Amino acid sequence: MYELRREVTPAAPFRLPVLTGADGMVRRRSGVLERLLHHDGVPVVVRIAQPAPDRVLLGARSPAPQAAAHGIERMRFALGVDDELGPFLRRHRDDPLIGRSVRRRPWLRVGRRPHPFEALAFAICEQLIDYERAAAIQRRVVGALGRRWRGWDGRGEALRDMPTPSQLAGTAPARLQSYDLAAARARLLVRVAREVARGRLDLDGGEHERAWRRLRAIPGIGPWTVEMLALRGQGRHDQLPAGDLGLLKLAGRVQSGGDPRAIAGEADVRELFAPYGEWAGLAAAHAIAL
């Protein structure tokens, strides 16, 4: 068994997340986060702790050193440990919309997924439904189809990882419907998984815009889904999921002078966050946190 440890000094104020998400893939015990990942089919368990504000400890255990290194690199990305946020924090600490959040929560990050496909698959699950229902669907998909690990002796409490694109590509849409995923989105998830599994859709490469164009050509994939992939799966702070209901309500309140029932349009959301440019996605996370 191979073990790898890294001590990292965050590039900006950082706080290890308290909430682990509703999909059941991240476990928190005594302040330590634990996540199962895979690299070329090889399992790796990554544990992350923050013993001091300026220290983050990451440890990975796997049968292969490449898998251990991959796991640490992916969790550093997911947590945003290395994000250099200084320019954003200095520029917007007194901003009339998000300044209060920036001052109170300089450690705030966009919640990311370790791999782009995970972000894309779950964005499809979240289309046009509320978060609680989407989270329940995600838990069912991961619980039924995800990869499991019960400790190296096979006796521990199970950790789960996302199903591979190949697994989802070979899943009958009717089975996904049984987890409460709408029929159209079940078919869409299988189709997208097939595109990734067959190498026709490269989400991990550096040519993000090319992958986005290919995705948009698939019926059922709209701007919001692509922007969620970009923001949460590819680390693109410049991408804004303007169709998000929370942002539509936020822009409505701003436009109406505080009416909690007002809902704006996507164009209004984009106009509201246009001044933040390359930081629009992170600015939106601060605005929602207020």
C-alpha cells in the first residue's frame, strides 16, 4: 500500500468546509474530510485536515503512487486550496453588493467537484428541480451505481465514488427514472456519458470552449448546465450559471428594491454580475451567501 502526504499553505484565506454535501460521497469525522476517488480504475482514499488557518494537510492511500498523487491533486482543486483570491478580495471588499460577504467570509469558495464529469452529471440531475429533490436523486444514483470501498481489509464503513462515464453509459434510462430522474434527463445523462466514455467529449482537457460547443449541440443541454460544468467542474470563475433560481431571485430583489417575490430574467442576472468579469462566478457565490 502506498501513502502520500502533502502539507499546503493556502494561497488565500481558507476554511475547511463544515458541510459535506448531500450526495454522500464526502465523509467528515472529527474535523477530517474523507473522499474516495479513482484513477484509471485504482481506488484512492484522500483525507484532508486543517490544523491551523495557514496549514492544510492532505493524505492519500492507494495501491498505486499515481493514484495517490491524482487523489491529492483533485481534492486540492475541489477545495480551492491553491486559488489565488487576493486580487478579488482587495478589489471587492467594499463592493455595494458583495462587499459585506467578502469581508466576513474571505475564505468562501465555489463548491467544486473533483472531476468535470461529476459536475456535469449532477448538473443534469439538477435541471429544473429544487435542490432537495436533486440531492435525493444524486444519493440514489451514487448508492446504486457508484463505486464502493470498505477499507483495505474490506470491513470498514463504505465510502462511495461517482459512477464512471462507462457505467452510466451502460445504464438503462428506465433504471435512472426509478431514482426519480425525469425521463428526458435520464436519457440525456446516458447520452452525455456515452459521449465522454467514447472519447468524443473531452471535459478534462484545456480546450474548455470546444467541449462547451459540443455539449450545446446536444438537445437538452442549455447554458445553465454548461456554466455549472465550467464553474464547478473546470474551475472557471468567469462562468456564471445565470439561470440558477437563487440568482434569478437575487437579481429580482435588487431590481425591485427588496421585493422577496420578485424574479428577474437571465439577462438581468448577467447584467448584474457583468462588472465582476473574470470573477463573476465567485461573486455570485458571495451574493447568494448574504
